[in-house]
Amino acid sequence: MFLTGLTLAALVLTVAFGIQYRMVKQPLARKVGQSLMNIFMGSTLILFSINQFLFPDLSTTRVVIAIFLGVLGIFNLWMGIKNYRFYKTNMQQ
């Protein structure tokens, strides 16, 4: 139940930052919003992959999908954090 709540919260934040990212007109602020969207999208994908491993009937297909979502989520989270640090420091200058 806790994992489901975290997944839904990350999904809602992904949608919220996605809408905010598309509404902002300043290029640097758009990049910051996009990186925040990527961070929460990566978190959502990682939580989805963890959730797939917790099902009792673990099949090969489920494992492959979970690994794929986990790798994609880690990459998205890593690039989002990297871009957020870069654009946030440039925005303050």
C-alpha cells in the first residue's frame, strides 16, 4: 500500500511538472521544469519496476519488463538530476 501511494504521488508530480514545463515561456525555466519532470518520471518508473518484482506469480515476462522499466527509470532519474543541477546553477547567475 505504501509503494502504491509513492508511485501515485510520483505520477501526479510528473504530470504537474509536465504541465508546468509546457506553460513556461522562458527557455531556462523550461529546462528546469523539464528536468524536474524527468526526475519524477524516473522515480515513477523505478517504483513501477519494484512493484513488478513484488507480485507473487513472477514470470519471465514480468522480470524482463521490470528490468527494462528499472533501467529506463534510473537513466531518466540520473539525467534529470544532472540537468537540474546544471540549469539551476545557470539560472541563479
